[in-house]
Amino acid sequence: MAHPFLAALERRVLLADGAMGTLLHDRGVPGSACLDEQNLTNPELVQAAHREYLTAGAEIIETNTFGANRLRLRSFGLADKVRQINAQGVALAREATRDCGHQAFVGGAMGPVGVGLASGGDVTLRQAHRAFAEQAQALIESGVDLIVLETFPTLAEAREAVLAVREVAGDVPLVAQLTFQRDGRTWTGEEPAEVARELHNAGADIVGVNCVPGPQAALDIIEEMARATKVKLIAQPNAGHPRVVEREVAYPATPHVFAEYVPRLVAAGCVVVGGCCGTTPEHVAAMRDALRAEPGPRPAEAPEAALAPPAILPLPDEELGPEEATLREKLAAGRFVVTVEIDPPRGLNPRRALQGAARLKLAGVDCINVGDSPLAQVRMSPFAMAVLFRQQLGLETIVHVTTRDRNLLALQADLIGAHVLGLRNVLCLRGDAPSGSGYARAVGVWDVTPVGLLRVLKGLNEGIDWAGNPMAQPTSFFVGAAANPTAPSLEAESKLLRRKVEAGADFIMTQAVYDIEALERFLEQASRFKVPILLGVMPLHSERHAEFIHNELAGVVVPEAVRQRMREAGEDALAEGAAIARELIAAARGAVQGVYLIPSFNRYDLAAEFVQELKGEQVTAQTPR
């Protein structure tokens, strides 16, 4: 006879709860506290959170035991309370379900060991296995209906947890969820299809994804899993990428956004949907209403057609010599410039990047922006890539330099070397934190802030290093700084921009912008600094692309009106995205001195069309009538 939980899944899609930690922190539990210990010290608060999710319609509530394994608890001095904390967590959840008015299952939540197992820490898989088995034993003996493994960063650790649970109980329903990075892979590089197959083979009944920054990221991963296996699937994404608004952490993905994604997730193959960090009972209630509106089992929708890769463009045979005027000279002369970002390759072959740059060169681009391991993903050195662009194509570059990976000594050494190799333009950035990539144990350096890096560069230009030591001769860097026109606080962003200009910024490049009104307010504030501003423009490709950027790309806001236009555009979404980009450029044209194009999906062909269009407008504007 089928387990009641598995039998319920055969009849309907089940709704899981949302974040426990978000509610506990919002209600006064300090960020430094052990959340699992609240089962013992603050049981009323934990049970109240369960009741709120049940009232919102949750049919699966997870025990407040995510970190209640021996290896995590020992950092709080609670390693001897594994059984007590887990048992009390089950009791609180079970008691909450008794008068909720509908069938609800209690899932025993288990997270990873949390001590850097995936990155060569001092805990072995055998030790982790024992910790997982101990916790699973406590949860199962206390009466859970199922075990929910969640937020595992690697396939190896998740597989070990599945094996440990199956060692304790071969018949308990078992859910296994991993978290994935922005590139759609785990912290150690496994792809969703491999994860789904391996965990199902190891003994998981349901496999899926949680704790990714928004429902679009979850949908992409679920679709990959569904194409690779017939295993039942689950998705519990975060409410977008967290942002700091007035010193408070906020999540941008609203309950309405989650409701919109429910039918898509179900169509892709999910039999359980819910939420993770940042989601609340309001999100769960919205998903409940969306599930009730579903007419029943739906066939999986055809996945969105992949964008065709640009045609391979042969590198020009003729010499592509350097421009007569540099970026510095063009901006000083008041000319309107166009730059395009090209990220270095993840491996040894730069051919695609060079081909894209060659196409842009022929279109008339002024500069190529070269990223510095964006998203904290390892890529070829930006200095090496910039030198290739310069030597092979005669292209001027703007090298992105973050303060994340190098201390003050290394920063100055790399910059001096870059100068010797002919690189002059530098964009000073902080860099994405390595904790959000496959390098959880990597340490962000951040000896200086971007403002500090600006001062370093200006010191080198004056012939002195950071320590005040004289150099044989000064450098001649042309230094840029970043700005965010849609930052939560325009006042704070303006103050930071003033500091950057005072530290020596020669020009400003903005993040991608989609809100014309916010952009106009920012440009009005920034005009008093008297430095050239290059507007960041990332043309939208589809409704899905717009939702992803809004909900899951830190610091970027896509207004509802723009997202609605992309929804209504349908098959013409690519053209609509280009139209929106043109409107932004037109609105800012008199207040900015250039455009910084950020092509998505390596669509350098589309970027080249924009470059030709913008440079053509410039020629027309300069031609006497």
C-alpha cells in the first residue's frame, strides 16, 4: 500500500510552506542565533510560524531543524542536543497540523553539514554520513511523514545524505533538493540533469531545487531535470535576490510573481511547489490560489526556443589598427561613445570572444569592456583578454578590476603590468562575493573599496604607490567608476558617487537601467559632478528574461510596466526589448555621453546592430544640413 504522502502526490500537486528563518528573524530572533535551538527556547514562536503557513494553505510544513545535525550544532555548543532539538521540532509541527482544517504532512528538514565539506574542509563524507543518519533517525522516530533534504551545495554531499536516510529507513518518502549557482550548476559544477538522475538512483523519491534567487532560476533548472528523467520534481525558490533597503534586507519577488510561476512549474513537471528564503505566508497563499485555478494536470509546455547562436564571423584578414583617438580623447572632445561588454572565456580558447569583438569592431564600437571573473566564476584574466583584443584586433578596452581577489600589493602589481602592456582604461568595482559561486571556501580580499581603488590608481598616476613610495615614472590610467541609477536610496547613491568623483573617477558607467523616471532623477543628481556618464543598457529578450533580471539580478529593477510590455509582446519580444532599450537611450541622450551595451546570451550580433545604429545616428547628427 502506497504511503499517504506518495498517494496524495498521485492525485494533486502539493503546496509546501515558505521560509522559516525569514519569519523568525523578522520577529526578533538575532541573525547570530541558532535557529534550530528556538524549538527549545522559543517554541511558541516556531509553532506560530507553522500555523501561519498552514492557514495560508500549506500542505507540507517542514520542521525547524534545517541545521540540527551534530556538525552544525557543535558550533553553537549544542552537539549533545541533536535528538532533543529534532524531536521538539517534529512535536511543534505535528501539533500545528492537528487543527489546521486540511490534510497536512510534516517534513523533517535536513540541511548540509555546513562546514565546507565541498571545498576541502576538515569533515569527511563518512563523518557527514554519520551526522545525517543520526538526525534522520531522530526525525523518523519522532514521527515525520517524510524527510526533506534541502539546500545541498553539491551532488556528493546530497547523495551521501540520501544514502544515510535510506540506511535508517528504506520506506520513508524522501525529497532531495540542491541549490544551484547562476550558471545553472552546483557549486562543484554538476548540471541539473546529472543531479536528478544520480539522486533518484540513490533512493530519492522526489528531486528538485531550492534556495535559488527566484522562480525563473528554479524553472530553468526544473525544465532541465524534466528533460533528463521521469522522477517527480519539487521547486522551492527564494523570493529573488536579497537587497538592502534602508538598512533592512528585502526580497523583490512578490507573492504575485510566485503565483504567476506556479502553472509554469507545474507544467514543467513539479508535483510540489513552495518557497525558500524571503518567502512568507503571503507567498504561499498566492501559490495556493494559483494551484486552485489550475484546471488539472497539464501537459508540459514546450520549452522556450533557444536563441540561435550568432553566425561565426571570420576574423578580418586586413590590419585593424588602433583608433586615431582614445576613449579619453573622445570623451574630452564631447563625442558620443559606444562600448560593449565581452566576458573572457571560462577556459583556454578565446576565439568566440575575439570573433564577437571583430564583429563589433566592424560595426564601429569604441571600446570593449572586459569583465573580471563576473559572478565570482573563474574566467581568463581580464588583462590577458584585453591584451588579445588590443594586439589581434586593435581594439581599445576598458578592463574591469575588482577588489575581491587581490590584496593591495597584487592590485598594484597587476595594474603596473597592465600599463606596461598598453592598457589604460580601468573600471573600478567591488566584485561579486565568492560565497555565491562554486568557491564557498574562497576568501574575498577587499583590502580596499572601489573608492580606495580609485585612490590607488590616482596615486599611480601621480607616481607614488599606496604606501607613498615614489615610482620611476607615473602611469596614465583613465579611471572609471560604477553607479546604480535604480539604487534603493538615490540620496545614498549620490553621496557614494560624489566620493568616487572626489577620489578621482574620470568617467561613470551605470548598471543596466529600465526605469526612465528613476534614470532621469539620477542624471539630474549626477549632472553636478561634471564627469562623462555612459548609460548601461541590457536589451531584454523575452518575458522570462525580464522576470529573471528583475527578480534575480542584484541591484537591477525592471518596472512592472516594462515587464507587462514584454509579456504582451509574445513572439515579438526580442523586437520589443530592443524598442525599450532605444527609448531609454533616447530619454538619456542629452544627459549622457555614451552607451555601455551589455549583451545577454553572447548575442554580439544584436549588439553590433545597436552599435551600427547608434554610430549612424552620431554621423547623421554631425552632418550639416
